Amino acid sequence: VQLQASGGGLVQPGESLRLSCAASGSVNSKSMMGWYRQTPGKQREFVANIVLGTTSYADSVKGRFTISRDEAKNTVYLQMNNLKPEDTAVYYCRYHYDVIVYGQGTQVTVSS
């Protein structure tokens, strides 16, 4: 399985972004797909995931971020609203079924 993430960028506080992650290869529809993020000097942290329609979120993003999945396109999305400076990070998509795979990361910067 290979993952290609896109959609990062520079936005001001309060604005929105949508990240996309397209999976290719032997993608299993029962797999868990999600998003993690990392800032310099810190460990990668969980943001959100989705499996068989069930979603989970980190407390820090609940009510602001929404994860969704398009099975036909093997793509997972992360809609990020009301972005805050502390959301600044490299965002990685993650696939987990028989193996764990991370995508290449996309930079999100929230700054005025």
C-alpha cells in the first residue's frame, strides 16, 4: 500500500483546510485510516482515524476537524476548521490493516 497526501498550506487562524490522502495498492476496505501530526522535537501524535464508518479524534481537535473516507476512491479526507497556531505541524496519513504505512507528510502552517 502506498499513500499520497496533499492539501497542506499556510492559513491564518480561524481559517480552514482540507487534507486528502489517496491510497493505492492492496487497500483493504476494513482497514483503519487516519491522520497523525508531528512538530520538530516532538513525537508524532494521533489526530483522527476512521474504520468501518466509526471515527475517533484527539481531544485537541474534537469539534473542529472531521475525518471522512471515500471507499470508491480509496481516499481519506481531513476537514480542518477554525485552525489554531498550535495545529501547525507536518500531517501524515496512516493506513493500518495487515501492515502500518505512513504517507510522506504535508505541512500545515497556521499563522497570522
